[in-house]
Amino acid sequence: MKMKSKPAAILRVFGWMAFYLLLSAPAIILASPDSANSFVIRGARVFDGQKLLAPTDVWVDGGKIKAIGKNLKVPSTVKTIDAAGDTLLPGLIDSHTHAFGDALKEAEIFGVTTELDMFTDVKNMQQIKKNQSDGKLLDWADLRSAGTLATVPGGHGTEYGFEIPTLSSPSEAQAWVDARIAEGSDYIKIVIDDFSAYGSHRPTLSNETLKALIDAAHKRGKIAVVHIGNQQEAHDVVAAGADGLAHLFADSAPAPDFAQFAAAHHIFVVPTLDVLESISAIASGESLTTDARLAPYLTGDDVSSLKRAFPKFATAPSEKYGEQTVAQLKAAHVPILAGTDAPNPGTSHGASIHRELELLVRSGLTPTEALAAATSVPAMTFHLDDRGTIAPGKRADLLLVKGDPTQDITATRDIVSVWKLGVEDDRASYRASIEKAKQEAAAEAKAAPPAASAVSLISDFDDGTPSAKFGTAWDLSTDSIAGGKSTGAMKVVDGGANGAKHALDVSGLIDGGLPYAWAGVMWAPGAQPFVPVDLSSKKNISFFAKGDGQTYRVLVFTTSGGRIPAQQTFTAGPDWKKTSIPFSAFNGTDGHDISAILFVGGPAAGKFDFQVDEIRLE
Ligand SMILES: [Zn+2]
């Protein structure tokens, strides 16, 4: 959901995060289906997608479920898996994700065998689908995707640094929808979000264009799913005849008749409660990182994302509103689908479905209803007739867990095995590779700092250049890497702090197009940007600043903090003033893995000009 400012859904990923995501090319890993692969899982409780069956046997053959029953008689060549005490479920379906990079591989590790993507790079989508149809990627969750999304020029969805086709009027709707279908979109995703829920503003589609898009999708037999930012937008979207809401709102408590209204219009809802927590400044996924059933399978990037939330918005959205709305929707029998909106802050692919299930139960669904929200309900809603239930003839996309998740929903985390089309996921190798990567990262973080860092001065600019005593020189950094239009300039000027010769002047123009717009200067302590250096022998960063009176930001990147920097603000007035900020103020870092420090203007639009000098670590 959100972020960025707000929206909710989607892409709310900060520009930096989108930038990062664009860099991670999918690693195509092939596995071949083994049509001779036949096995019988004996004695597990079976959650069939709707209800729990007494312990029974399930026979898988040729990638499909061949038979279900007690004491099934199978040929002696068929392998037996004794699963007494365990529970077998359909592979989970995550009904709201953004499938960049190797997200789908990660998803399957955690039992998600189908992802319903709600906006990704079209070429990425096409490549994955081609591999899937060639019988490859059996260790990746199956992908269904909206491809790109419908938004106005400058609207939410356009801020991620890559061009997407936009539209502005009802007359463009049918051609826009038809072009998506030609690209391979399985359904149509529309964004209605003026960002007011986040105290910001973006242009958005008119209700007339919204309605035209929905009608155009329906004319071609496609489902229309809509991202909204606030309750009024949700109401408008329901009234316009959309099939589903890709998120709930967190700006206000639901009107008493909201769910009745939704039910009367036969809409389904993917609440994405985890991201509603994240936009409410709660790190939704944090508890997953210490759950011993999941933690060994989480990458360093997963952990930093799960521990993150969106910054506090002035409008103070609350996840409680989302939970109240879910309770109301349940009472009105509105279909509820489990979706995570991974990889937004507070989430990661696969792992977060287990948090979303927990939150759905906290909102009033029974564990059995929550499990249906991640299996049979999305399969029925999205017409995926070959999955979502355990029955003869269905795909052998299966999840075997210890315990009984219909009693304790968190039992879904205690994974024994995951199969896609009857091929078991190699979770042990994945776990070993994660363990190895973590050891290497720990060794790297402990690497000795450059000798020069024993000196506390980073830069005083008195040699007339933007050089530093160690690490990189100061250099410009702007949001252009995230698709922004802010510009900046830097130069060493006369008249430093405390009567010194020189200082560094930083000026520019912040463009309002990105919620997290920035322009300024960056320095990295390592030989190159984003190589972490252990600066934990220091406790503070201090500097002198003066300027036009506006408020500016210090951004600190750490490896453990992931893609989004921690930030603190300072004001640059007419006279030189010293500011000293403890490392701990930057999301609690101890300085052991600092990879970059920036002084920047933004995100408020407009011209800026400030000077910094005597930048030190103390
Ligand atoms: Zn989303």
C-alpha cells in the first residue's frame, strides 16, 4: 500500500526502494516437472480450501491430485510420506503483490504457490509467464498479473522511475484496456488515489474514467481491481461497479453501512492489513523476523523490509480502521482475500502472508475463514479453477505444516514441505544459502574501518574541493534515480564556519512530483558508495550549517537498514550553527555498517540553498 506518500497500495514504495527493485534482475531458475513423480501423503489432517477433514491420505501423481481417502491403495512404486499430526493445505495464494526480482521464488519457500501481482514491469511479467508456460520455474510461485496499472499522467504509479502508459479521459479507456490484454494482463488494475489520505496531493482518474475502465474490462471479460487511498474513494469505486478493492482504507472508521453497500455491489476486498499497519507507522512484519519457524529462511533484505514502516503521516492513518472494516465486511458476507502488498515496507514475499493471516484472525475471521481467504476464496474470485482446493484433478500445489492452523493460525509458519505441481521445493538448500549469505555479511560488517576514519574530521572543504579525509568525495545526489525531477548543484564557497576559509554550498530546486523528493550531496565512508564501514567507535555526526532558513535533512544509509535511509532534520538559518546528532537517532543504529550519509533538501517543493562545513564524526 502505500507509501510514498500514501497510497496504499502499491507502490508506495519509496522512490529509493523502487530504484533498488528495478536493479534486481530475476534469476531464472529452472526445475523440470517430473510426470512420473507419484507419492502419497498419509494421515495428515486436510484443510481442503473450505473446511478441515479428518486425517486421510492424498495421492499425487503427474503434478495433480489423483485421489483422496482413508488407507488409499497405491502401487508399491509410489513413495509414502507419513504426515500424521501434520496438516495439508492447498498452496497459498497471495492476492496482492508486486513480483519484481526473484520474489516468486521467495514466495514459494514460505508456502505461497500463486501470486496475484497488482503491478509490475510488463517485460518482467511476460518473461516469467513464458517460462511458466514452458514448464519452467517450478520453484517459483505461479504468476498472475495485472501488468501495468491505469492512472493519470503524474498520478500514483508513475513515480517509480519507469514510464507507464497513462490515460486521462473515458474515451481512452477501451484502447488502454485492450492494450493491456494484448500485453498479457490477466486482469485490470486501476489506481484511484488523490493522496489526501497521506496529507499530500496527486492527480487521479476521474470517476467517469474509472467507470469507463471498469466497463471496458468487463466488455472483455476481465476483472477490474482498484487501488484506493481513502474511504470516499473506496465508496466511489464500489459505486462504479469494480470487482474488487486491492486495499482497504486507513483514513477513517468505516461508515456504518459501508459493508452493506459493498455487499450490495458484489465487490470483493483484499484488505492488505499488513500494509495498513505499515502506513500507520507500525513495522508490521517485525514479529516475523524473530519467529524461529520463519527466520532461517529470511534474507537480510527481507529482515530489513519487515522491520520497516512508512514514516508517520500528518494525517495519522490507523490500521484499526482497516480491522474494523474487515469485521464489518465479514458480517456482510463480502468475500475477503488475503494479500500482502509485498514488497512494501513492513512486508516481504511469502513470509508476510503468515502475518496477514494472523491479522485477519485478529480482525474477527476464524482461522478457517482466514485460510479460505488465502486458498479457495481467491481461486474462486479470480477464476483459478485448477487450484485453491484439495480435490481430485486439482494442481498438486500443496503446503504441509506441523500442527493445526485451524486452531492456531500461526501453525502455517511451521512448514514441513511445499510442492508446486507435485515437485517439492528445496527449502533446505535455500535455508543453507541464506545462512551462508548472513555469515558473509556479518564478516563484511566487521571489516576494519579505513585507517583515516580514526580521524574524526570528514570534511572542512578548506582545500577548496569537496574532498573528504576518507571515503568518497562529496557528490550530488537527486531523486532522478527514482524518476524524480529535482535538480541540485554544489560548489565550494568562501567563508566557512568559525572563520575558516571555505564551506560547501548546496542548492537546487525540489520538484513536487515525488513524495520523498530530494536533492543534495552524498558522502560514503567506504571506497565506493554503499560499501558499509564500521564507524561504531564514533557516537555522533556533527556539522555546521547555515542557509535560507528552511529545514533540511541528514540521511543515513546502513546495510542493516536496507534500502530506505533513516533521517533527521536541521534548520539552516542566517548564521553558522553547529548540529550534533547521535547515530542512535537514525533508527537506532550503532554505526557499525554505515554506507552513506547525505545532506539534502526536500521533500517540500521549491528552491533551496544551504551550506555545510566542519563535518565530523565524534
Ligand atoms: Zn500494491
